[in-house]
Amino acid sequence: MKRVLRMALVTALGLAAGGCGYNKIQTLDEQVSKARGQIQAQLQRRADLIPNLVETVKGYAKQETTIFTEVAEARARLAGSVQGGNLAEMAEANQALNAPLGRLLAVVENYPQLRSDANFRALQDELTGTENRIAVARQDYNDAVNGYNGFIRSFPYNLTARLFGASGPHQYFEAKAGAEEPPKVGF
């Protein structure tokens, strides 16, 4: 009798554990981590492309050294925040890079021979593509966060999340205040 009772208890616990959502919570959490990694990869790609763009422009516009310095400093900050992995710092550093990049592109407008240079155009296309990839990675991350947060807040999965110590809801990747405004280009 005790043996049958134990088997029934083990079976009931197995079924309860299988339907409790633990595996789904882990899968959704991994999707959030993967999406965060994509944001980091795309921001790193952006940070890696910028020195090539700057060097190409430098060849044509040697007197514009302050812009190059600002771009280099903002790029270094972005690369450091990507290595740190803090989402808020990455967003802030990415936003801080927009203004000097805008000024760099304004320099390009003053040098028509640079705009026609094939290397510059290729780098500019790469940078544009990277910006689009960053936007897609942010959206994918926010979609993954939405799925995870919604799942761990619904009953009975919220009980499972608490029982197994799920980290709680993940933070969305949000734009900083003023990000909806285009960068000011000026000298």
C-alpha cells in the first residue's frame, strides 16, 4: 500500500512539475538573454565600423579634429558599455554617439569628393545597415521581454516563477529622453 502511495505521489509530482511552466520560463528567459546578446553584438558592430568611417573622413577633412575626437570618445564609451552588458548604459552610450556622428556626416557634406569615394560610400552603407540591425535587435529584445514578463505574471506560472526564484520581470530597452529628436548638426 505504501509503495503504491509513493508511486502515485511521485507520478502526481512529475505531472505537476511538467505542467507548472518551469521549462517554459527557462526557455523564455533564454530568449531574452539571446536578444540582449544581439543588441550587444550590433552595438559592438557599430562601434567597430566607426573608426574606419572616421579614418576615411580624416583623409579628406584634416582640420575637423574636434569632431573626430568626440566620435572617438563616444565610440569608446559605447564599446565599454557593450562589454559591461548593462542595458541602460548601452542605451545611453548609443544615444551619446548620435550627436558627434551627425556632425561627422555634416563634414562629409562639405567635401563632395569624399561623398563620391567608393570606400566611404561602402562604410556609410554598412553603418546604415548596422543602424537598422540595431533597431531590429531592440524590437526583438522587447518582444522577448514582453513574452517572458507576460508568462511569469500569469496564473499559475507566477507561482512557479516565485517558487523557483525567477529573476522577476526584465526591463525593456527604452529610448532615452529626447531620442525622438534628430541629432543637431552644427559646428
